[in-house]
Amino acid sequence: MTTGATREMVGAAFAGRYAIPAFNVFDDFSMRAVLQAAAELDSPVIIQVSVKTVRSLGAAYLRALFLARAREVSVPAALHLDHCPERAVITAALEAGFDSLLFDASDRSYDAALVETREVVEQARGFGAAVESEIEGIRGVEDGVGSEEEGGRYSVSRVGRFVAATGVDFFAPAIGTAHGRYSAAPRLSPERINALVEATGIPQVLHGGTGLAAVDFADLVGRGCAKVNVSTAIKEGYLRGGYGELRNAAEKDHWDPPRFFAAATEAATEAARTHIRMLGSAGKAA
Ligand code: 13P
């Protein structure tokens, strides 16, 4: 494995018009599940964790776990902090050695977001880490961060000025996707991706990957979404897989935790395989 490479991985994907899957994990088993899928399909992969997971397990522990598990596979992997509005958590992740982070400033005004994002980029550069930026609220709550309403969108030229002034590496725009399951087909604004790529010159990040159709992925990736976040599908796979085994255990009245974790892990691996295939990253691990 090679680590520390979020920028290189996403940059290569952007140039080649495929996307790096960024899977949210929450423990050792889910981390191994997505690394296993990436290894089987020879795909680079980003492992990401929420602020909630950092609070529950600790940034240093997550980094050590990531390094131990990523060493077991031969594909490029990086560790990323997802949606983080809190500067103290960003500092903890950088000090622990995370490769990249999403500074989520969508709760700030444009001017405040600009000042703070510039500071975060400067701080991250000192650690060699990459910064993803979000200033437009993407609908849906991800592990306690976010809102059920989509926030306002900025004009493409304002986003262009923001990216130039802050030096962020990737931008996560609002284009109609949402975190969690879709209750109705999303109304996407794919042309916004082309305009943002044109205005900023940097890779765009697609949030709300769970539940999008293969044709939408192909279209959005082709336009310049080079990192695609998938969380709910991994969590659902894990818990549904585990639940099947729990029912089995109850039927037999035989309670064996390793069987529970094996079933949960395999189902999460299958969810990751499905997404890797749709994002075109299979076979791209150099
Ligand atoms: P989903 O839970 O819809 O896959 O979204 C994940 C995400 O965008 C994490 O930032």
C-alpha cells in the first residue's frame, strides 16, 4: 500500500475521468471490509471517518488502525476526515497523521468560510495533508453533521473566487444529491459540475453516493467528480449482514460473535465492491 496520497489518487482519477471511492467506516471490521473490496478489484480507495467516529475511537487510534490494515493490502489507500466543522477535531486529525479532511464551513457565511478555510489549508499544508471544501449545505445528516434542507448555492464565479483565494484541493458542491437513502429520485444538476470544473480547475467531490444509479455515477464522474462518498450503503450492508447472522444465532440459540462480525464484514465488502465497479476505479491501482 501507499498512503498519504489523497491528492495524487484523486488527481489521477480526475485526469482519467474515473472516481476514487471514499467509504465511511466506523470500526476495524468495516475498515477491513472496504480495503478487502479494493484489494480484490485492484482499486485505490479512501477510507473516511466522521467526527462522531473520531470522538468515539480517537484520531490516533484510527490512524494506527488504518496503517495496520492498509499495510495488509497492496492498493493505494488514504485516511480522510469527513464533514468536519470543528477546528479542534481537524487539528487532532492532522496531528494524528490523517491524509486529508473535509472542512465543512457550510454553517458559516461566505466571508467567514473563506477566512477559516484559508487558515485550514495553511495548517493542513504544514502536515502535507489535502483539504476538501464544502460551503454549500448538502442535504441530509451524516453522523450528526448537516441538515435535512439543502443550503443555498453560490454562483459558479463566486465558488471560483473562493477556490482561488483559499487553495483548497477538492470542492464538494450542492448538486441535488443527499446523504442517506433517497425517498424520491434526486433532481440532479450535473451541468453544475462542468461549470465548476471550468471555473475552479479542481476535482469535484460527489456526496450522497448511496442510492444513485449507475448511469448517474457514470455521467457525474465523466464531468469531473473524482471522489465519490458512500456511507449509508456500507453501514446498511454491515448491519443487515450482521442481523441475518443474529437471526441464525437466535434460531439455534448459539451466540458466536466472530460469526456475526464475519457476516457483517462480508455484506459491507459486497456493498463496497458494487460501488467500486460503478465508479470505474477497478484496475486503477498503479
Ligand atoms: P451516503 O450516506 O448517501 O452514501 O452519503 C455519504 C456521504 O456523502 C458522506 O459524506
